[in-house]
Amino acid sequence: MPSSPSTDMARLAPIAVSIGEPAGIGPEIAAKAWQSLGAAIPFFVIGDIGHLTGLGVRPIPIAHPSEAGHAALSGLPVLAHPFPAAATPGQPAPENATAIIAAIARGVDLVMTGQASALTTLPIHKKALKDGAGFGFPGHTEYLAHLAGVGHVVMMLACRALRVVPATIHIPLRDVPAALTPRLLIDTIRITHAGLIRDFGIAHPRIALTGLNPHAGEGGVMGREDITVIAPVISALRDEGLDLSGPHPADTMFHAGARATYDAAIAMYHDQALIPIKTIDFAGGVNVTLGLPFIRTSPDHGTAFDIAGTGRADPTSFIAALDMAQNMAAMRAR
């Protein structure tokens, strides 16, 4: 286990981690991440100390985020955020819903005020939050955008081999063509382009776009959205100097040779984006929200109630999310 962070990274504030649904695997992967990282990536969990005990690590209460680096030398730093109910693995308690939401908001406040360098969110269970607290957002991303006062954000899934953005996300497939407007595509491309520069240090990003239909419509035979919606947007933004290509048939865009030609891909709908990244790196994918005034990453998986409390949870994606958050924070600091 690394004993201390590097000199460059030590200048950064620690990463805030919202506990998410404590009945899921969040507490376990937080503990396992500290066991793997120690103080190499200083982070602290915003959560209930009781939910983080009995996991093979020592929770270390901290009063302020600045204490996290030192606390991480001997245990898992926890910024106390009391919950009303115990955490029973696999069984979310409705009375904890309000505290889960408040922990996310507290993390946003800490990163917006510079007390944390980034926010990494552990998984929530949206139905449990809706049932227990009337949570009115489709998920984490929309709630974070609301807290930040931002109208449009972009979900990027990233691993070492691929960065991919779905232009439309959690909507039925039948609704995608109507949702795929020029305005949506333009905003998605611009936010992705800016994020690649600011957060990933790519001075001149290359972005490839999939088509919507099989074979990118094959000249209109299999659908005309590729011709009437996607291609004109690409052409207009190319005229502004953006390095864009497409629309490409999605089935030929994600093999190794194709991935070498772009820095990020924009897909037209959820599965078009998530199938390739989960095939390439199922355990190590990271969810990144672009377009926020702060850095937010998350493991690319859910609460996994079926294995919560069994000791089988894999922290790989969460560790990758912490690593990416730290690297993005260092990039912004430069």
C-alpha cells in the first residue's frame, strides 16, 4: 500500500466521496480502495461512521477535509454525516434517503468552495430515493447539474482505451430520434470538446460521431437522421475549426484501429456508447460528468444489492474514478 501521495498531487485538496446508498456496495469499495491506495490518493468519505465499521479498515473521523491526507496514513478518513438508520446490506432504508441526498449536496458545496479538489460519487439507488424522499431527478448527473445551476451537462464513460459520450441517455429507444436535435448535438459536442481540453489536456481534440441508424443510414435507405440532422451539425462545427468526423457506422467505430483515430467518440444513444466501453474494460470504466463547474467522477456501476455484504465487491472502477478525478484536478490546477 502506498504510504504517501506524490509531491505534485500533495498540493491538491483531497477528493470528497459521497457515500451513496449505504445498503449497497459503496461502503465496502470505499474501504477496499483505502486498503489499496492508503494516502496515495487522499480522499474522504462523507457518511455515517457506523456504516463504515466492520469492513476491515479503521474509519478515522475528521472535522475538516484538510485533515484527510494525514488521516489516510492510518485509516479511512470520514467526514461525519449521521444517518437515521443502520445500513442493512441489500435492503435500502427509506428513512436514509434524505441523508443520502444531503451528503451529495454537502460534497458539491465542499468542492465548489475549494475544500475538495473533486467529487467522486458512490452509487445511489434512484427508486429508494424517490420512495423515501420524493427525489425528483433521473439520477446523480441531473441532480448535480441542478445544484451547480447548469442547464446542460454531458456524461462521458472513460477508460484507458476509450472515451465515449452518449448524446441521449436514459430514454426509450423509440424516443431517441425525436430527442436527437441539432441543438442537443451541438451542445454535446461543444461540452465534450471543452472537457477534453480542460480536463484531459488534449490541445486539439479529435471527436468522432456515430450515426443513428445501421450503416449510418446507408445513404438514407435505413433512415435519414444521419443525413438531415447529424451530418449538418458536423459540417457546421467543422467550419468553426473543430476536428470532427462522421457520422460513422457504429459497428465499425470501436475496434482498436478505429479508436486510434479519435480522442473521444459521441454515440447517439445509451447502449451504442456503453456496450463498447463495458466490453473493453468492464471493471475499470469511469463515469465523468462534463460541463459542471467542478470535477465529478463515479464508478461505472450501481449499488449491486445482490452482492452487498458478501465481501465480493470489486473496487477497481471506484479506484479508477479516484485516479481520474485526481488527474483532472491536477490538469485544471495547471
